[in-house]
Amino acid sequence: MTIEVYLSCIKEFLTYLNNKKLQDLHNSDIRQYKEYQLSKNLNGKTVNKKLIAIRQYLDFNEISANTLRVKTQEQNFLENVITKEEISMVIDIAIEKGDYRTATLFRTMELTGIRISECLSLKKSDIDKTVIIIKGKGNKYRTIFIPKKLKAK
């Protein structure tokens, strides 16, 4: 998704909230927004893109909310992916063994969604930023938000 698409999705969501503060947001608000989008006969993939943008925006603002995506018929993802619990276990074991580099790599990938090749290209100074632009797969540039939660670890 491009920056313009993210911004459009977030603006639309904030308009839907009708001046409700993010701190007062409940999971029911997001469920209602999802149902509202589906009632407009939007494709499940389109609604999911909006929910992904909203999720990243909320994560960046350290707002905990459940943005369950719409189940779609087409399966275009891996079935066997690592769970949050497994990620935490790998990080804990790496720390126990004193392998802070591995722990940092996994935590960074978990919290930002970047690929390992992108993660390895980061510089120490990047962690002080709130947003970085990286050159990723297919020589495409994309914006990565660095959440406060990552800086605290």
C-alpha cells in the first residue's frame, strides 16, 4: 500500500469515529466500522487493507485494539507461520544465551513488519527516528514506522 492509501484509510476511519478520541476507542468501534465497510458492498480484501492501515496507525499510537480481518475465500498466504508466542520464545531464548542481536532482529521484525534483509540494512541511528524509508523487495521503497514500544526494548 502506498502512503496515500494509508492516509486515505486512516482519514476515513477518523471521520467515521466522528471526533471520538483514540484513547476512548473500543474493539466494538472497529467491529462496527468493519461492518459499515462491508455494508457498502466492498470486497473483503479492500476492507482488510483498510483494517491493516488502521491497525498500524493504532499500534504506532500505542492504542491496543482488535482489528480482526474479514475472512476471504482465496488463500494467498502461508499456512504455517510463526505465532507471537513462538516469537516471544525465540527472543527469550536468545536473551538467555546472551544473543542480543538475534533478540533485537526478531523484536524489530515483529513490531515493524519488515523483512530480515531490510532489518539487516538498518543503521543504529534509525532507531531514533519515528519513520524510516527503506528499499525493499523488488527495489521498491516503503515507509516503516518505528513504534515507541520498540525503542523501549
